[in-house]
Amino acid sequence: MDQFQVGVGARRSRRTSLDWIDEPSAEVRAAERKTARVRYRTYCIACGRCSESATVPPRLGRCTHCAGTMLVEPVTT
């Protein structure tokens, strides 16, 4: 028998046994998914221009286009 041939019944499986994984409860996983989807929209009251980001800006200035007041609101998808 050649060194690269495998005999009958000597099959080597690459599958490993199922290991139990410590995973969080369904409620914890749902909360993590929800926080991952929360984004923040910064928009101008005067002209309506807006942008979205994953974090809240540390300090809001005036709108660069019209010098209007900027607000932040959470956006969930």
C-alpha cells in the first residue's frame, strides 16, 4: 500500500466532538444586538441636514452650512 493511501475503515474525520460553550442567556444576547444597532443622528433644526454615527459627538457646535442649532437623537433600526 502506498504511503498516501488510506485503508478501508481507517477514515480520519476532521470533525471534533461537540464542546459545550458557555454562552449568555437569550435576554443578554438580545440586549447586545440592540445596543449594536443604536446609532445617533445629529441634525440641524434650521436646514435639516443630518449625519449618523455610532457615538454621540462630545460637543455640538453650530451647523457648518447655516449656523443653525444642532441636536442629537438616538436612531434604532
